[in-house]
Amino acid sequence: MPEAGCRVAVIGASARRVARALVIAGIGLVTASAPARAQSPQDTAREIERYREAVADSSPGELWEIRGEDLWKTRRGPNKVSLEQCDLGEGPGVVAGALARLPRWFADAGRVMDLETRLLHCMVTLQGFEAAALQRQAFGSGEQRSDFEALSAWIAAESRGRTLVPPLDHPAEQAAWRLGRELFFVRGGTHDFACTTCHAQSGRRIRLQELPNLSRPEEARRVLVTWPAYRVSQGEMRTLQWRMNDCFRQQRFPDLVFGSDVSVALLSYLLNNARGAALAGPGVRR
């Protein structure tokens, strides 16, 4: 009972922080959007950044972090085991700092994996879940959630402040980076879009949304280290795999396969562009 009481207290405290964050978010949205017509793009960008800073200390993402830690430690799946023997690259069960060195080559899987892909691997090999069933729900949509958002949020929080240094020593890591770089420039789909359509020039916007030039390290560092992120407009935590799939949707490409070599390659290229920055996730995005 004392343990249960502590958990209720923690959740209650987090709920109060969430309430504060939502109030701040509402104020921030008004501040960021109301005067936008009279302000320059630079002024608007500063207001949006002030809003993000205001909600950062009381992010609703804390609720996902709490659930993620529970999911990591709870015996689940057909095999009734926890994820505490999952090796994220720093040794079985080591979570702190693991995100700072992903994506990376995993010999037991014979491929390069980012965080969500590695979690998928562990949930299948350790816990006995079916990969296809996990992949079908992994991206989430609307109110649909998967376990990946919560697990990613907690693991990101455990690496907050660590320097992002994805390894590029293994030939497969180098190949993934090269493939990701090529994919970043590929045009296709019904609108002949590419990642570069939105993310290869500085100072561009869609309405109030800044479009960072992800080919420039200084801009990639500012954005990529905040993922996974709580999306205020959706009221949900989202992963980087989800962000890649949403970009594919906006490009009018076929749906991205969760954990595919294409998704991992793109993330390898982008996260290596952000190399050297301090991880700051889970962040807060529009």
C-alpha cells in the first residue's frame, strides 16, 4: 500500500504540473499567434521560443515518462518478462546516456538501429510480442497511442544533458549515414517533394511554423535533440519515427514502415547533423 500511495502522489503531482503547463500553453499560444500579423517573422519566432521555454519546466510529457519507466520494468508479453535486459547499446538494462549514442550498429540484430527500432527488437525477442502487430500501432494517430511514445520519453529523459555522438565507426553505420543523406534529397510522390523542399533553406516558414534547415548542424542541433516531443496541437507525445512518417505523409509518399532501413538511415543522417549538441528531450513542439 505505501508503494501504491507513493505512485498516486507522484501521478497527482505530475497532473498538477500538467495543469500548469496547459494554462501556460494557452497563454503562450495567444502570445505567439495574436500579434503575428503586426510582427516580423523574427519577432514571431522569438515569441514562440518564449512560449516553449515557459512550458518546458511543466511539460505534460512527464506523464509519458512515468508510464515509460513502468513499461520498462513490468513483466509483459507472451514471455512475461520485462525490458530490463534490453541492450540499448551500453549494456543490458543500461538506460542512462543510451540515447546519446543512437542510431548505432547492433551485432545481435545485424543492422543499424535507432531508439524505437531497438525497442521493437527487444519487445519481440525478449517479451515475445509479434513485430507486425507492434508496427501497425507504433506511429499512433489521433488519440491512438502505443508503448513506444512512453518508453522513448522515459529513455530520453534519462539521457537529458548528454552530448549526442552517434557512432560512425562500423561500415554499416557509415552506409546508413550515406543512404540517409541520399534520401534527404530524393524527390518523388505526386507533388515531386523531397525533405529538402522544406528543410534545406534557412529562414523559411509555413504560417507560424519555422522550417529549420536540417542540413546545417547549427539548426539541426536546435531541433533534433528535443525529440521525442510533446505536440501541443495534438495533446500527445510523438517519436522521431513518427516525425519521419509524418514528413512522408506531407510529401505524399507511401507510408513509412516503422523501424525500416529507410527510416533508420534518414535518422542516422539527421542525428549526425546534430552531433555535439546536448540532448534536451522530451521537448515541447507546436
